[in-house]
Amino acid sequence: MLNLSVLLEDSVRRYPDQIAVVHGERRLTYAQLDARSNQVANLLASRGVEPGDKVALSCPNLPEFPIIYYGILKAGAVVVPLNILLKAREIAYHLKDSEAKAYFCFEGTEDLPIGEYGRDAYEQATGCREFFLLPADSAVSTAARAQDLAAALEDLPDRFESAVRGPDEVAVILYTSGTTGYPKGAELTHANMVLNALTANRLFDSNPVRHDTYLLTLPLFHSFGQTVTMNAGLSVGATLVMMARFDAKSALRLMIDESITVFAGVPTMYWALLGAVDDVVEAEWIARTLRRAISGGAALPVEIHTRFAERFGVQILEGYGLSETSPLAVFSDPERPSRPGSIGIPVWGIDAKLVDKQGNTIDLVGQVGELVLRGHNVMKGYHNRPDATAEVLRDGWLRTGDLARVDEDGFYYIVDRAKDMIVRGGFNVYPREVEEVLLTHEAVSLVAVVGVPDESHGEEIKAFVILRQNAQLTEDELIDWCRKQMAGYKYPRTIEFTTTLPMTATGKILKRELARETA
């Protein structure tokens, strides 16, 4: 028997009175969190949800997320976390594709009426039998059209014997972002998720003795936030401080007020924190308690890595993973010297290598190839997608679609997404390399490089640039500077200055949108 809910239940037995979750003025102990999860499990069982059934969840980083997440697991059902930015049509697709039997949805706000979208989607998904609304203060009321969760849980027992599940049975279905075709649901087993959470603790040296306090800014519907912060943190009795929406100034304040020891974010969050901290004392206070800074989700620019270490006195540990790998796969080793730009080495129990287009292993140091992975973290497959599964799972190895190189010490470096590579006049140009150079310019704050159609060269290189505050720079000046820093086929011929870049809910820059706008 191996149910992912054991991560919470074990901590409840050992630290029942310890604070598990913090959100604003709300503080729940481990015993309280577990009791409410048990009520959710009893609710699902009373409505006919059986082990193996799928249950969807749309909720920002609020205490309700872990309450419902673990309640679904205790009932033996499969959690299907959904991006809170999805609209009704998109939610309906996920409910139908996952074959969800029940759906928990946060009511939302006037600006983001998730509850309205969710209700409309539920009515389109005929196989989904139950819709539970998580009410929010000062929200657009949809209560008349849905079951209020608080009312549904009233008088239900707060004890529940968790369903027995096998290690290879599916615990969570995480949907990919759908950069090609419709989003696919990666089936992650109980063993995948448990081992990945324990691997995170092993890697970041988190244990009950430390009593860490995590700041949860990464969306919990995403693999990174779900495993590395929520599941890993609760498994060692840590306190989780939740932010429903990331804001750099608010995050810095919480780091000080709650004495945050572990922070995990994507590169754009680190960029935002550096731009928001304008007080030396503030940085010093954070540096006193922050012991681990973790980055993933996208390549971390070396310039941001260096500046963060200088400002806060903490080296960012950069790593790599996918929804399909639960997500941890390759990560910096905190016990070895930092190598900015490297994603590190394969984590415990994971094998990695590079292959060419034909799938042949590349053994040459420094040569670029596709990164492939195998181990306890790799998904079972894509839900109801045997062809898509066979395309990425070959001979026990997961084809990631990411281009990388490895150095003589076995440290991996992501070069770029294979799909993002620009071919200019027959030369391969990796956008990340161009971005790294641009970020060394004293006036450049953030940058995204894409390929745009070009009659003479096939593709041309374009950079979207956010300048630092009060910086003055023209397009010609920056292009001329780039020409002196890079080979002739690499530097951007067009630069567009902007104040914002399109991003996903997890903070990844949406390069495909930038490319589409300029096509």
C-alpha cells in the first residue's frame, strides 16, 4: 500500500499541534488540516466517488488546496489540478478529457470569476456528477448555482481510513501546457509523487529538526509548487506560508515577517524580487533566515543568479524537471561548488543522457543533444493517449524535447528547447545564449529572444527587452553593442523595447506568443 496522502498523515501523527498552513490571519495545525481533509474524503465517498475516479480542483494557493488535494487522495481518487486562469471552454475540455466525476472550484473574484467559468464548464461535462464551490469573500456570488463546500462538509466525520492504493496506480494527472495541440494529462503514480517529494527533502536538506518555513508562491496546480513545496514541506512537518498571487513586494515582506527559510520560484520571480528590494536592511533581514533558494521551470540567467547571491547572500540552486517527471530530474548539488548556468546532475535514482535525432547516445563532452531521462520519477503515460505516450517514452527513456550539453564532471546545461531553436541562414542559434549576453548589458533588466520569418535567411533574430528603471538606450545602440559581443549570425537584427512580457500563471515567458505577434 502506498497512498500519497501518507506524507500528510505521517506528519499529523508526529506533529499534530504544529502549524501546517498559514494564509493571512488563518493558521491551521497539522491536526486541523488532516481533519478537514478527512471530511472531504467522507464527502466524496458519500457521493459515490470510488478509488480510481478522477476529481478536478481549481484553486489558488489557499489552505483549501491541500485540504481538498489530500481529501481526494484519502478517498483513493485521482487529483486533477487545473490552471486557475482557464476559461469555461478550456475547463470543460479538461473535465471531459480527464473523465472527472467531481469538481471542486474556487469562487474567484470579480476580476477572475473562476466559479462562473467552472460552473459553465461543469454543465458542459456530462460525465461530471458533482460540483462543489469554494466560497470567497467579496467575490461574484455563484452560490445559487452550486453546492457550497462548507455546507456540504457540515456534520461530516473528521476521521477517515485512507483507501489502499498501489505504488503504480495513478495519484495525480497534471496537464501539460499544450504548446503543440491540445493539453495532455501526464499520469503520475503514488510512487512517482512520494519518491519525488522525499528526493526534494534529501536534496535541499529539509527535515523535521530544522522546522523549515516555506513561502508558497508557485501555483500549487503546477508540478513544481505541488511537489517541491507542498508535498515535500508537509512530509517533514514544515510550515507553509501561502500566497494566492505572487507580488514581489508582498513576498519580501512575508520573508521577513514569517522568517522564511525556503523559497522556490521561477526565474522571473527572482528577477522581480531583485527589482523590488530597495533597502539594504530588508535584504539583510531576509538573508538571516533564508537558507535555500530554488529555481526551476525555465532556464535561470547567470546574471540573475549572480545578482541574487550578492544581494541576499544565498546561492540559488537551479534545477530541471517536467510535469512528466513529477517534476525533479536534474538539480544542483548544494554540497558541491555552485556552477551558474548549470542545472546540475541527475537527482537520486535518476539516469540522464543525451541523444541525437536518431536516438543514438552522445558521449562527447560539450556536444549538444536531446536530454532523455529514466527513473522513479517518469510518468506512467499520458491519459488515454497511447500514441503520444509511445512518442515520448522509448525503451524506458523519456524524450524531453530539450537540448542540453554536459561537461567533463557530469554537470548538465540546458541549451534551449528544440522547438525554440532558431535556424538563421543555416546556422543554429539558441535563444538562451543570446539572452544571457543581453542580460550582461547594464541597461537591460529582462529579455526574451525569438525567431521571426525572414525571406533571405529563413529566420531572423528578434529580442524583446525590458530596460532597467531610468535607463536610456536606443535600438541601434543595443544592436551595435550586441554585434560586438556575438558572432555575426547570432546577434538580434531587431529589438523591441517593452514594459511587460507575456507569461504563464507559473511565470514562464510565453515566447510562442511573442513569435506569433511578430509573424
